[in-house]
Amino acid sequence: MLKEIERLIKYNHIKWYNLKDVCKITNLSQSTLRRAISKGELKASKKTGKLLFKLDWIEKFLGE
């Protein structure tokens, strides 16, 4: 999981990740991530109408 995040940082300069990206990074399902968002465990932006995540929010959720 950490290697995937490191790879994304090194080769991708994306500042925001969508739900599908976060599923790949964390190996968790969309429903698990949505549950974490509703519980306040994972921060997400909904300003564009889509769930978007910053890498540091993902890392904080994973406890890294």
C-alpha cells in the first residue's frame, strides 16, 4: 500500500484523487470508504459534486 502511494507521488503530479483512485491505493471498497467518510474518519471534498481526496487525507486515514 505504501509503495503504491510512493509510486503515485513520484510519477503522478495529481493533487486530487477520486474515489476510484483511493480504492486502488487503499485496496478498500467504495462502500467501506463511503462509510469512513460518513463517520468522519476520512476527509473528502464534495465541492465539485464528486468525492475528491488529497493524498495527505488518505495517508492520515491509513494512519501513516
